[in-house]
Amino acid sequence: MVLGSDIWQLLFAQSLGTHRVYPRKYLAAALETIVLAIIVTITLTRIWDPDQIWDHPAFITLGAFNFCFGWDFAGGNYIGLSINSFIVYFLWRYTILVNMRLKLTPNPNRIDRGIALWNYAHAVSGTVFLLIFLVGPISKYDSPTLPPWGSPKLPSWGLHTVCFFVFVIASWGSFMATYFETKYGSMAMHGSIRTIKWYHSYYAIALSIANSFMIVVYVIQGFNFDSKAHPLLPSGFPNTENCPPKHSLFSAGTEHCSYLSGWWVIVANWVWLITFVAAPAFIPPEPHMTESYHIIEDDEEPYAGIQMH
């Protein structure tokens, strides 16, 4: 599977008449979108303005780079926001199709209903995720009035990180939902589909470990950073004289002001990205639905446009 193939197929390769629809392709496309956004923005930012990465305010806290450093400031954030906005469409389309399939399923069980509800939460998280392009990088608005909460101080990088991890956790949950739906949902119980293989199980474990490891490392670095020992400069950027950042995506400096060595962050970053990139290839197969589009005159009887085989 080529990265971006699901995106291309769903956006530009529609066919006329009745065609098959696989809801999980939309989930795969959403996961592909964030990976493509990371690759494009980190590459272009390194070419256009690499100091945005190496002088990032969070570099001293983490002890190493973060993939989001490529899209946190202009103009990487213009590109990152434009690409990631497609996530909202893919997730809501996926959620709507799964909900439709639930209604068409003869005897849905609790797992089917629970997964449908989780998908709505995931779709909402895709919208919340876009707030990372406003929360953190922007320190103040050029506005004649104060924000609604009455203070000129805007949300910090901490909330920026929360918005990102809400989406990461929700994406992990949706992937795991496809696994449990296929293995324990009503379709499996009725014998219509039994497609869970050993590699699906091992990948689910690997993705869970990669997600948990990255979140734990970032939480440790964020909560244990000694901000008093390393106060910000008048410019608002950290003083990195005692721990200069190493300009590398693959290694960390020997000196660090963060709680853990930057190597922990480097390993967490790459383990998560490599595992996340593989997610679309390990989404379990599903029974397809058929979808038809018709132009109906006002005097004609309407009929269903989506059916499941």
C-alpha cells in the first residue's frame, strides 16, 4: 500500500453508478493525512526556515525535536492546517457510514453500538485537533478587546499538546475499535466475516505500546521540567546556552536541560511515526456497502441510496 493511496481514491477516483464502499478506507485516509502533513511540513520547514525547528520554545523542555515543530509557525502552519483539514471530512464520513451500517445490521450487539459512539468522539477530536494551529504558537491576538475570559494571556503550549494527544488517543481507539468489531462484533458472531489474522493482533499490541510510550515520555518531560532553573529570555524563547539543541532528526545532544535525555524523545517520536504509518495496512477487512447516486424528479418516489450486502 502506497502512502496517500486511500486519500487519492476517495477524493478523486469516484465512479458513476452503483459502487462498493468500504467505510474503513476513510479511517485509513484520515491516518494517512496526518502522516503526510508531518512529512511535508517538516521537510519544507527544514528547507525554508530550519531555525523554527531548532529554536522552538519546546525544544529545551523535550530535549530533542518533535515532528510538530515543522508546522507550529508560519508558513509551515499554513500548509499543515490546509492538509490536516481533510481529516475532519474523512472522520465524519467514516462515522456516518459506520452508523449507517449499524442501522442496516440485523442484530447489532453492544460492541457495535459502543464503537459507533466512539467514532463520533473521534470525529469531534479531529476538529479539536485543528486547534493546535492556534493554541500555543500565537501568544496574543491583535484585537482591540480582551478575550471572553477577560485576560490577555492566551492558552499555552500545554493545551496545544493536549489537543494533539486527544486526537492521537482517539485515533488509536478507532483503530482498536476496528479490531474488536471484526473479532467480537455482530458480523463475527453471525459468521459473515472472520478476518482477524495473527498479524492484526500483533500490530494492535505494537500500536498500543508505541502510543503509550510516546505519551508517557512527553508527560514526564513536560511535568518535570525545571522552569525556574531555565527561565525564558526576554524574547520569550528559552535560554539554551547550557544545553544547545542538536540539529538532527535522528539523535540528541550530549547536554540536556530536560528531565530525561533527548534520546528518549527521539526514540518515542520515530517508534510512534513508523508504527502509525503502518496503521492503514493493518486495518482488518470488512464487508462492503453499496452506494448509488441518482437524480430524482419531484414526482418520483424516493428510495434508499445506500445498501449493505
